[in-house]
Amino acid sequence: MEQKAKVKNHKRRKKIREQTAKKKNVKSRKSQQTTAKTTVTSAAKKKHSSSRTINRKKGKRKKTSQKRKRSEQRHQIYKEIGISFFLLMSLFFLLQWLFFSLPTVNGYGMTATLNDGDRLFVRKHAQIKRFDLIYFKNPVNDQLMIRRVIGLPGEEITYEEDQLMIDQKFVVERFLVNEQNEAKAEERLLTENFSLASLTGSRALPKGSYFVLGDNRHYAADSRQFGWIDEENIIGVVKTRLLPLHNMTQF
């Protein structure tokens, strides 16, 4: 009986040891699996973190590259605009030097046809006709002026009782009709009597010379004071009053 009890106890202890060993193996496997999972998870996190860092760096480089490209494009656009503006202004000044001028009226010698400060368009190399407004250089003091052509080369000029006479023939100054009527009503002369010969000692205007008067006859300095204008001193013919816009006029 004792022997059987010993065998039974031995089997029981053996069974307990086997169960304990199994439990330990199970725990060990679970621990290993947990460790493996943790390692995999950690590696995955590291990989994901590394991937995010790389993507961030790539994104930053891409944004930097895009900003640089946009900056270069803006710089190129500004450069092209600057070059275009420079070429346009160069062309404008070249055309102005060759073909036209944009002077401003200075003074009241042409009132009421032109007013002080009016901006004009002057065409250079234009044919000059009687009663044209011309832009010229005063032969006495080199002052730039605008006056009206009254006499052409080779003509005799005389004023008698407010009447213009060219080569002994009366010529109507339609641009002064209102002023002449006003002067007549006040029993005065708008243009004092004179002749080219009395002013200059020459009976007729020389070749290439023009006699000019201001429309504001009592106020204007003109050929009655400084003589005729040589063609070489004439810059051009006034074609348009540009400014003020509400008073734009073609001549």
C-alpha cells in the first residue's frame, strides 16, 4: 500500500511539474510573441516616422523649389516689363525728337485762342500756311513761343484801321472777328497801324521768313518787336490742343 501511494504521489508531482512547465512554455511563448509584436510595432513606428520625416523634407524642398520658381518668374516678368517700358519710352522720345513736340503755352500772348498752361501737339516739318499757329524760337532771346503766322515769304504786310493788307489786298482775320467788333464798339483799334517797311526797313519778307503776331494784340510780344522769324528757328506747326481735355481743339 505504501508503495502504491508513493507511485501515485510521484505521478501526481510529475503531472504538476509537466503542467507547470507547460504554463511556463505558454507564458514564454506569449512573452516572445509580445516582444516580437512590440519589436515589429516599434520598427513600424520608426519606419513610419522616418517616412513622415522624409516626406516632410521632400515637401519643404518642393515648396522651396516652387517659391524659387515663382520668384524667378516674377523677376522675369518685371524685367520684361522694365525692358518694354524702356524701349517704349526710347521710341517715344525718338519719335518726339524727329516728328513732334508737346510744348506748354507760357503766357497770355495768344489769349483767347490759347490759354496759359495749355498742352499742345506740334507737328515738325509741316508745311506752314497763313494763319497757322507755329512753335518757334525767338531770334532775340531764344525764348520758345507760339504765335500766328500773318505774312509769308515775299509778301508785303500793312495794317490800316484794323484791316490786314497783304500785297495791297485786304485779308479777313476771321479768328479775330469778335475782338474787332468789340474794339470797334469801343471806338479803338485792336491792331495799331503799321507796315513791314516801317518796322524792319524791308518792303517784303525775305525768302524763308515769316511774320507772326499774337492774337492778344495789345499784350503779345511778336514780330512787331523782334522782327520776322527765319525758317530755321521754327520748330513746327501747332495741330492740336491736347489739354485740358474738355477744351481739346484741332487747328
